[in-house]
Amino acid sequence: MTETVAEQQARSDSRTGSAHAAAADPPTTTTTSSPPVTTTGTTKPATTRRRVRRLAPGKRLPYARLIGPALLLVIWSLGNVTGTLDPRTLPAPWTVVRTGAHLWTSGTLSTDITESLWRAAQGFAIGLTVGVVLALVAGLSRIGEAVIDGTVQINRSVPTLGLIPLFILWLGIGETFKVAIIAIVVYIPIYLNLYSALSGIDHRFVELGEVLRLSRWQFIRQIVIPGALPGFFVGLRLGVTGSWLSLVVLEQINATNGLGYMMFQAQNYGQTDVIVLGLLIYGVFGFASDSVVRVLERRVLSWRRSLNT
């Protein structure tokens, strides 16, 4: 059966359309992804993190200030155990402790400690009051500075213990001159540090107070006192230490009790253990009082960020 012309023409058109479709839509090929290739060896990151060097001393260790005295005690004990230290020159720590226990049981050590504490407390209280008052007057007034600062600087240049003979002639050889000498030793460092702190307050804070229209009392309470407290505590620590340093000398002059008197009598009888005991008690009192001032300073100046915090 022969095809008609129309059928042949239709078959030819269908083949031509299939060819155009094949050309328009090429066959898709599936590609399989290859696994990631890992390289052995060290590779540097693109961006290197810069290490920050810490300049602060680090976190404060608890009871760190006891390490030094404990180390000295260990060295002292080892020196006596190995025979490096002569017991007649420097008795062993346990010998000093036994001597202290014996004197405490007999009642003499407790009496001497009480009298020494009372003398130091009186002189320290007077010196603290005088030093603070003079520093405030000299630091907050030009007239007060002209009258007070030069006199204190002269007093500072004169050895305080060199005033003992003169004070004995003025005040007698009793307790009064001892307390007066301790007060002078205490007030000088308190005055110098507090006056320096008052003078060192930035003048911009003064201008700020004037802009805010603060009264004189508000200026002192809000600007002067907070700015001067760090210097005041430095002077306070020096004053506490000075009271103990002067006491050990004063109690050896016409005294009938006290730690200095106990050490002076032990010198006459060659009792080295008693002398060392007195020095240790003075050292413990000085360390304890300085620690109390440090704790008070951290509480009062808790707003300040420093290397010690």
C-alpha cells in the first residue's frame, strides 16, 4: 500500500521536530563528587591571633605576706638544728617560745605588753590627730601653708630621738615625754603624705567643683577627701611603724615596765632569748597593725582599681 503525499510530509515533520528537541535539551551527565583530600602536616591559619601580654602582677594570693616570715623561720630553725647558728648568739625558735611561755605564766610578760601597747596607743592617737589637722590647714589654705609647712619641714630634719634630752628637761623623766616623742614620730609622716596628697589634687577637679557651684564643705567632702585618702593611708602605715620603732628606745630610759625595759634588763644579765623574744613581739605587733591598716585601706578605697586589687 503506497503512502500518500500527506503522510510522507507528516512523517518528515515529526523527525525534524525530534532533532530540534534533542539539540535544545542536551543530555545531562551525572558527576560524582570526589572525597575531600586531607593533607598531612601543619597548616597555618589565614589570620593569626595576636597574643595579649599581661603586664599586671596577677591575682593576689591569700595570706601571701606570711610566706616571707615563714621562710625566715624555717631558715632560722634549720640553722639551729644543723649547728650553723650558735645558740648563745641566736637561740632556737622553740627556746624563745619556752621563754615566752615561762614569762607569761609568771605574769611579767603580760604586764610589759599591756604597758607598751598603752604607751604606743596614746602617742599614736595624739600624733594622728595633730598630723591630720596640720595637713588639712596647710593643704587647704595658703596662709596655713606659709605658717605650718616650713615649721614641719624643720622638725622633720631634726632627729626626733635627739630631742629626748630636751624633752626630759621640759616634761620630766616620767611617761609624758615618752608619749610626746612617739606623737612626734607619728605625726610627721602622716602630715607629709596627707599634705602632699592634698597639694597633688588635679586643678581640673577644682574647676569642676566651681562649675557645679559646690560649696566649700561639698568640695572638701566630694573631691578633696576622696582624692587625698590614698596618700593619707601611706602616711598612716608609716606612722604605725614609727610608733613601735620609737617605743623600743624610749622604754629603755628610766622605765620600770614595758617590752623595752624587759629587753634592757635581759641585756644586763646576758639573756639572749629574752631579747629575741622582745624583738619578735615588736615585729608581730608591727606586722599586725600594718595588716589592719591595709585591710582598712582596701575597704575604704574599694572604688579604686589598682595593681593591689
